[in-house]
Amino acid sequence: MPSRLRSSDPRASAEGGSSSADELTVRADGEEVRRASSWLDAACRERGVPPALVDRLVLCLNEVLANVIVHGGAGALAQPIGLVLEVTADPHGGLAGVTVSDAGVAFDPRSVAPRALPKSLEEASSGGLGLVMIRRHADWLEYRNQGGRNHVTFGARWKSP
């Protein structure tokens, strides 16, 4: 990542870099999660996000959307979910950030203490690893609740070879 950022926000544009954004609206159901994943994959690749990072972002998107569907309540299921992809790139590298906006129960994923990974199969339980996966695969995770909507942003950064 270039050292000359305009702000401390990890998504800030680097001087001389180009930025682009795409948006998609989906419903809170499994078929729409697949559509959102395909959209994100195609949009990232079209904008030159490295393939390994695209895979990480798609994994994070799937986990965030699964959490909205399972834990967001009636508001999340009744209102559309907004997705925004912002990509900023320059000759030194780039940033790709995804914001998921939903009308579900307010929930800041950063407020949950990191969960210790099980040491054995006996200690393991099914489910509950979505936040672990998001934290492991995203370079940053942000949250805000504004206008009665949750806005979760995660992203990845890369350096050019």
C-alpha cells in the first residue's frame, strides 16, 4: 500500500489512484446470496483485484449475508440488502472494500470477543465461526448503524508486484 494516503481510513484513495464503485441490491435469501457472490466475483475481477483476494472477499460476503439472514430478524428479511464495492488502485497496489447495508437488528461484529479455536474435534461445535472467518480473511472490518440500518464494511489491500 502506498504511504501517501489522504486520510487514516484504510479505504482512502492513494494519490494518483483511480477509484470505482458498484452497487447491487438483494433480498435476504439463499438464492440472492449466490447472486451477490457472483456479482462480487465478476466486479472485482473486472477491476483487477487479485484472484486470491477476490476469493477472500467473496467468502466474507457469504458470511456477512448468512449472519444477516439467520440473526437479523424480521427487519432484515423484509427490507432489501444493499451492497457496495469500492475499488481503489494505483501503480503501487490497491484496496477493495465491500459494504453490506441491512435493516436487521443492530449488531456490531467488532463487539464480539474473538473466539478461541477448538484444540480438538471434541471441543468443536457446529456453526459460530462466521466472524472468525471474516476476521481472518478481511484486512479490515468496520461497522456503523445509521438511519436504522447496519453498515458492515470489510476489505482487502494488495501491493503491486
